[in-house]
Amino acid sequence: MRAALAMARRGLGDTWPNPSVGCVLVRDGHVVGRGTTAAGGRPHAEVQALAQAGDAAHGATAYVTLEPCCHWGATPPCTDALISAGIARVVIGASDPDARVNGGGAARLRAAGIEVVEAVLADEAHELLAGFASRTLRGRPLVTLKLASTLDGRIATRSGESQWITGPQARRAAHAMRGRSDAVLVGVGTVLADDPALTCRIAGFKRTPIIRVIADSHLRTPHGCQLVATAATDPTWILHRDGADPARRAYLKETGVRTIEIQSAAAGVDLAAGLAALGAAGITRLLVEGGAQIAAALLRAGLVDRLAWFHAPAVIGGDGWPSAAAFGIESLAAMPRFRRIATRPVGDDMLSEFAAMESA
């Protein structure tokens, strides 16, 4: 199962709208087949492992990180493939939150006379599944807010200088986070200030282009910025509110940018509705990289599931730009609270990872 989990982990960010699943087939103490969910979500891991094993799958044990599907979709059920191949035993990491499966896969296998063992390394399996589960159960992707600041929480000097607060190892780790995400989101203010590319620049790390998403209520994204100029090869989506300039929207569409209109009563983009739109489009894991306004808006709305915070061993002071803008907290009881799940040094910097208390 640990081998299957490691295989599934490598597929994070490449398999949406499906989860990344790993499958290892073992017969007589030898691995006879391995499979992971293919880029784009198909073929499924079990099908690929069975194809590799061939006749050696008969009588084998399948270790699979997610309960095999038992319904017809774009492909036949994986349960039927396992049964037809003569698998003798299936060991499952996590049950499938999809109502079309959710216990039905295990039941189908048992009905066919296959031994089924469930909840093996379940915590690790569920963590890998968290994005798919969020989209399935809440209709929106799992949201990770990534921040890089000084020890006193500043992301730029008072003049706006920000490159670079953290070191090269931390920046490489941030690119790996992009690689394990389906999409990365920034506000239009970050686009105007930094003109980012928002790509994963680690050679061979990611099989599919990351979706770059801009929250831009009135389509202020410059036509010549990197995110627009490269939209034909690296997809760019813009969340904007109703009433945006039709001419600007038409031009952006001509350049390959996908514009998504969000009905909003407020002045900006309704981020809850924006996340729901991303979920409807298939996004399961969303990395948010800035800036302070969008960080504050997501925290205020309780839409942050994970925090990944890089701290550089430096101090700017109170006149620097804060990592999150003001969002109206008047009592400690109203603060968004998180539970630390990991801390590790990254070069000279420190990365701390947190889970929201309700999803910890």
C-alpha cells in the first residue's frame, strides 16, 4: 500500500477531475503490475496495472489507494476489470466519497467472492484524496493558501520590493506545490504588480500544464502580460463579475483565455461562487499564491483548507506590506484557526503547513 500511495502522490495535479490513484498487484510475493491514474483521469490505475500484469494477475492481490469504481462512466467499472482478471484479494486505502461508489465497489467485489480489506493506511490515502473529496462533497476544490513572508509576516517593503524574500530552495519547493496542484490562483493586483508566469519550472515534474486563474472583477488584466501571452500553451482562466467590458472579454477569448462570469452582489469577485465555478470545471486542488487582498478575502470567508507558509529569517517592520490585508477581526474567537501538520527547513527558510480546524 505504501508503494501504491507513493505512485498516487506522483500523479497529484495531473489527473483532474479524477483523483490520483495508485495500484500495485502482488502475486506469490512478487509485484506483477503497477498502475497510476493517467493524465486527464483515464485510464484508471487498476486498468493499467492489470494490463501490465496480464495473465499473472490471476490469483493476485491488488493494493489500491481508492475503492475501485463500480459504475459506468466514460470507461467500464474497475470492479468488473478486477473480477474478470481473477484477482483474489483487494486491499483498499480509502473509500470513495462519490455517491455512485461509496461502499458499492467493495460490496461488488465481495459479491464476486473476492476478499476485501479496507482502510489500510487510511489517513494517508484520504489526504491524497482530499481534493477530489472536496469537489465531490462541497462542490469546490481543496484550497491551499501559500504565503512567503518575513518572520513578522511581511511580503514586501513599504516601496513594494518583494523579490526575493525567501531563498532559491523555498522557491523550488513552491514550484513543486504548483506541480501537485490542478490550478493556481492570484488576484489581478499580483498580475499588475509582478507579471507572473505561474508555471511549474521544474523539468519533468508535471505532465500537464497548470491552469493559471486570475480573480479580476473588471477584466483589468493587461493584454501583454505573460498569463495572456502564453494562454495558448499554458491555460489561463479569468474569474470576473457580471457587467465586465464585453470588448475586453471578446479580446481575451481571442487570445485563448477562458473567461468565467461570476454573479456578484459585491464590488469584486464572489470567491465562494468562483471556487464553485472552478469545481464545476473539474478543478480539485487549487493553490492560491497571492496577494494580500485575496488571502484576506479567502480567510475571512473560511475558504482556506490548508496553509503553506514559508518564513524567511528576516524582519521588515510594520511599514512593510502584510501577508494578509485587514479583514475585520475584532475578537480572538473570530480568528480563522489552523492545526500545524508539518514543519521543515527549506534552505535558510522554514516551511510550516497547516490544516483548517474543521478539515484537520
